[in-house]
Amino acid sequence: MMPNGLANPEAGAVLVGDAGSGAPADRRRVFTRTFAALQHRNYRLYFFGQLVSLVGTWMQMVAQGWLVYQLTNSPLYLGLVSFAASIPVWALSLGAGVVIDRVPRRYVLIATQTVAMLLAFVLAALVFARVIQPWHILILSFLLGISQAFDGTARQAFVKDMVGKEDLMNAIALNSALFNMSRIIGPALAGIALASVGAAWCFFLNGLSFLAVIAGLMLQQMPKFVAQPRTASVWGDIQEGLRYIRDNQTISTLILIVSVSSVFGFAYAALLPAYAQDVVHVDAQGLGFLSTASGLGALCGALMVAALSHTRRKGVILTVGNLFFPLMLILFSLSRSFPLSLLLMAAVGWGFMIQNTTANTLVQSIVPDRLRGRVMSVYNLAFFGLSPIGSLQAGFVAQQLGVPIGLGWGAVATLLFGLFILWRVPRVRLLE
């Protein structure tokens, strides 16, 4: 819901706290507008299936980071695991964009989700059997990266297939809210499960959770897919997408913003296990609460973007996220108090989601349908493919100079870039 006293950007009426008789109706309109995409049956099936699946995914991410650190006691190895998953994303993402423009995206998602489910079960079996080694996790992360090279782009491009153009921006924001609802639930469950039954059950439950999204996708009733005429080779199609991004200054600037944030800002996620244990001195459950705090802040940010999806001041919202996110991350790197770190982590999550959900919305609002898969493959490469590079560099700096510096210097670099965009590219804050 919206903060008390915030005005309706369309009608100019106070939505909450209005003593007039129209206040309940205004609140209903805000709720309806915020969750408009859920009126589509196909999107509802996807949304609730993904909610279950993503809770499991976050349980695995937290448990895997904790397991890796317990096996190696190395911040650098935490970065290596993320780096291994990124290699297929770099190699395959651009080609995946071409495939996703040519074949039914729903089938691609069913295939990628099935592969991820099987890999989760393999990891669970290795831990249950007490034979798990760090190199096993590296290999499984690499194999999962192959699936993610197709899955991430397909999910981005599939949104319009489910909701159409009218509710596209709302659905993008709700997808971010969905992702972060799972960040609240999944890490908290992971912390409890790690402390009570161990990492293997987190991986096994993640495997089971994929059944929900696979079932949802199979139950969808989609229009018959009509492939675009093939007038060029795969490489020719890739070049066409890259030329479009190069020639569209707004798209290229937005992707650059996401790239810098992924390399220097989002690296904090890889260092959270080390930060929890070595800086604020908490156990696995404390790590889960830190991840949950970040998810709670990000969820609030995503819902705010969904409620404001019809505003014409998206560039202003993006600029706020560009500056607020790294500033809060700098303060987080300086904190030595667990309660204060929880509050700052929520603020970090809010700023990060404001920035990246708005950037995603703006990109998808501009790109033509026939290029959607290829452009979003580059966006996916910037968002997911580059973040492990950030994890690797942050892990290296943390190994040499300490976890707080590993977190802080990337935050400073992200803030400086945000200020540079504000100064040198003023048109960004004018985007509608």
C-alpha cells in the first residue's frame, strides 16, 4: 500500500488518510492498479508457481553460500561459485536471445526449470551422502548457468506474452515484487532449516519447489506461437539486436547503469555469509535475517514501482535509486551492529530494486516486440552475467583487505557513477 497522505498521481486525491467518503474507493483503485497484471489467468498461474519456486531458490542460495564458506572458509571461493555460473551466461546469452525470438518462450521456460530442478536434486544427494566437495558446487553452478542463460532472457521476454502491452509495466514490477517476496520467505526458512536439519534439506526442498512453476506453465493457455520470418543467420540476428542498442542512446545508457550496478554494487550479496560471520558475528539464522531484510526492502520498492507504473516521472525514480542504493551500501559496510545492519540492509534492498525495476520497465517499454528477446538477452547479460565478476573482485578485495572494504569500495564506485549520470546524462531523469 502507499504511504499515508501520498496523492494519487492520476486523480490528485489523497489515497490514505482521506477523511472523505471517496477514500475507500481510492484505496481500492490503488490496490487494483498495483496488482493489475493478476487479472490475467496466465500471469496468475505463472506468478503463484514462481512464488513457490523462488522461495526454494533463495533457500538454496543462502544454504549454498553458507556451505561453501563452511567448506573453504574463503570469501574468494564464494565469488568463484558465482563466477562459474556466469561463464555460460556470457557465452550463450546473445544466442539465447535469438532462440527466444524464434520459438515459444513457454517451452523454453519449462525446459530450463526442469534442468534447474534436476541439478538441485543432485546437489541435495551429494550433501545427504556426505561426499560434497567445493568443486562439485562449482560444476553444478556452471551447469545451472547454462540453464540460466536461456531462462533469464525467456522470463523477461515472456511477460508481454502473458499480459499484453497494457499491463506490461505493471507485470514487470510485480515480477520484481515476486522475486523479493521470495527473498523474505526463502532466506528466513533457509536459516531455520540450516540450523535444524542442515543444508541438504534446503537443496531438496528447492528441487521440489520447481514442480509448482512447471505445473503453472503447463496449465497456461497461450495463443498459437507465430515465428518471425528468418531473414538472417543467428549471427546476423545478434548483430541486428546489438546495432539497435548501440543506436538507441536511452537503451544503451540504461543497460550501462545496470552493468555498473551489477559489477560494483550487487557484489554485496556474495559477501553476506562472510559479513555475517566475521563482521557482525552471527550464525546461519542471522545470515538468513540479513537476506530477509534486503528482500523486505526490495519488496517495498517493487510494490512502489508497481503502484506508480503509470507515472510520467520514471526517470526521477530511477535517479533516486541510482544514488540511494550505493549510499546505503556504504553505510552498511561501516556498520558493526547487527540490528543497525538489518535496517541498512532493508534500505539497500529498497534502493537496488527502485533502480533496477525502473530500468527494466523503461527498457521493455521502448524495445520493439521483434527485438525483445535479443535486447533482453543483453540486459540479462548485464544484470546476471556481470554480477559474478563483481562477486569475484569483491571476494578478492575482501580476502586481501577485509570484508568491510570489499563491500565499501564497490559501493563508492557505484555512487560515483550515479553522480556522473546525474551530471553528464541529464535526460535520464526526464524519462517517462
